[in-house]
Amino acid sequence: MDEFWIYGLFIVGGFLLGGAFTTYKSNKLVSGILGALGLLAAVGGILQLV
């Protein structure tokens, strides 16, 4: 079950960072929020591995 959460966090982080990249030109605030959430999801996945 732990592997599910690790993969899930990395997938969610990837989707959020992709959304941040897409919205960067139109709305920098939303892009920053999505980027921060994506970064937190990726860090959570890394911490689950450790």
C-alpha cells in the first residue's frame, strides 16, 4: 500500500507542475500555487522513500 502512495504523490506532483507550466503565461499567481503544491507532493514522495 505504501508504494501506491509514493507513486500517487509523484503522479500528482507531475500533474500539478505541468499545470503550473501551462498557466504561467496567463496567471502567475495560480502558476505559483500549483508549482508549490507540486513541489510539496514531490517532496512528500521522496520522504516516503526515505
